[in-house]
Amino acid sequence: MTVMQTTAETIVPNATRTETRTQTRTDSCSAPPRRHPRPDGQDHYTISEVVTFTGLSAHTLRWYERIGLMSHIDRSHTGQRRYSNRDLDWLDFVGKLRLTGMPVADMVRYAELVREGDNTYLDRRELLESTRRDVLTRIAELQDTLAVLDRKISFYGDAGRAGETEGTR
């Protein structure tokens, strides 16, 4: 199993005997999948190509691998890193986690949990729910800040119009 994808089987309610009673769900770790530059099977990207696709630096990519945020990256016969579409998807997800403000240690913990397998779903969910609560708190703070800015902008707009009116008398 890679860091990128996990599966779970669930019972399909009201299934008849002739229908399959289970359905497999896949945790793809991101919103609608991005279009990949190359199709699966031909998805061997160099570190410089991944730098171009993701905007991350080569140093950051190597650091992610070193700290365990990325699973093992395949290597060519000459030792050059070869990233896959799954790696690009994972990096996209990590970028989303970074935007939430999740600490790197928590991102690494999440990656470790994914690698440990399906028995860690509860721990992963708790980690993501905690991050979600933090994001909602930040959104509320930003909305409050936006309201303050809007009031100030309105005040200065009104004050500017009042000043213009007095200057024309």
C-alpha cells in the first residue's frame, strides 16, 4: 500500500442476493483528481519535472522524503528519483494540509498512519477532524477581521464623500 491510496469495503444496504453486497471505497486523499501530465504506466517524473508541476523546490521534495512525509520514491537504474502520478496526488494533498496550517509533525503522523493500513482510519479521522476544527476557528477569525475591514472601508468612504461635499460649498 502506498501513502496515497487506501480502500475500505462497506455493506451496500438493500442489496439483493444477485447483487454484490459490498462496495469498495477508495480514499484518494484529494478533491477531484487533477489531470496528470502523463497517463498511469508512463508516469515517471524527474525531480525537476515535479518541481515544475508542484512549485515546490527540489530541496523541499527531498526533505519530505527524508522526514517520512513521502513514501519511498522509486529510483531509476542510475539512482535518479522517479515520481509517479500517485506521488503528485499525494503532494497535492500535502499542499492542502499545509494551507490548513497543520504542523509538519502532524502531517508526518498522518502519512505514517496511512502507511500502517486500514486499521488506522479512526486515528486519521481524528487528526483530520482536529485540523478541521482549527480551520473553522481560523475562518471565523478571518470573517471577523473582514467585517472590521469592511466597517473601516465604509467609514473612510463616507468620510471622503463628506469631505468632498464640504470642499464644493
